[in-house]
Amino acid sequence: MGATLPRKPLERLAFLKGRMALWASEAVAIGSSTSAITNLTALVDACDAAAGDVVTTRGAAEAATIEFRIADEAMTKAAADVIKSIKAKAAVAGDTIYAAAQLPAPAIPGPIGAPGTPANFTVSLRPDGSLEFGWKCVNPAGSHGTIYQVARKIGAAGVLAVIGSTGSRKFIDATLPAGAAAAEGGVLYQVTAMRSTLSGVPGTCLVQFGVAGGTGTMTATLSAPKLAA
């Protein structure tokens, strides 16, 4: 059925009642058949009668509602079959079939935007000395195949260089040099979401090490959204 038929039963009934005469006269032209439309017309009439019972027969409202729902289910299934036939005809003959059946033509999907910006970083130091960090990234609806390119800069005088990529929102830096903890300015990571030829705005995470009260500490802060190499 998709999104062509209205979701609410009474709106669906009104939608079909407004089209049955046209569909009956143009059954073959719109990709259906006389028998299918005749069957659907009878079901629409039955559903219409049941709907009238719901409105006018207050004392038997519950029974009438059940009867209406049963009639609606049968009508909806038959209508979905007819609409499926119309769509199949339109796939061959073009969107003029939708106009002839007074149905909306499918919308042409727009381009999917660039990936999002990684943010809300979390960092932990693993027992083997490697750094594991994760992030959140909101990408456009319908997008698939996003990967995250990770670059690293050690110390204020370091050079930003790509160290790997991942298809998930986490990365383990197993190549962090032993002296990185002592580098002035800490270790800065830049993560860029990429999909095909599109790249999102990079997100950066600054990891700083230190000693407080004889205990090693490590902090991670989100810095500017874009870093120049």
C-alpha cells in the first residue's frame, strides 16, 4: 500500500470513493482490469455502508466498528492490488498513468547531503599503552557506507598526518609513540566522516596527559571543529 492510500480508514474510504467512477471507466488504460475495479467498487460500497452504521447506530457502535474494520481491511487489500497494477503500468508507460488515475506520481529523491561532524569524544588508555577513543556523528537520513578518516598531531610543533580509517565510530591508536605523553600541547586527533566523494566538517579531540598527586591523569577535550594542517 505504501504512502499512496491515506492512513486513516475514513480518509481512505473518501479517497477511494472519489476515484471509483474514473477507475471503472479507465480500468485497462491505467493498468488494472474491469474485474479488479468491479471487485474494489463492491468493497468500497460495503465499507461505506459499514461506516454509515458507525456514525448512525450509536447503540451498536462496537459491532459496527468491528464490521467496518473487517470491511476496511478487505477494501484496503484490494485497493493496494489495484494501485500496484497502476504503478507497474506507470513504470512502463510513464507518469501520465498516475495523472490518468488521479494518483500522485512518486517524488524524485533529492541528493543526500554530506556526512556529519564527529563530536562528543570519549578516550581511554588501554593496558598495552594504546589509546581508544570513540565519538558520535549524526549523518543524513538514508546515507550508507560512511567511513571515518583519523589524523593525528603530536605536540604543538607536530604535523597532522592520517593514521588510519574505520567504518565504526571508534578507533584504537596502536602506533602512539612512547614519548607522546610528554609532548607539549598533548595529542590532537582529527576525525573526518567521508562517504564516496563527500566529506563532512572534521571534528577534533585534544588528549592531554599529566600527573596530579603522584597519579597519572589523562583528559580529553573537544577543540575547534576544523584544524588546519
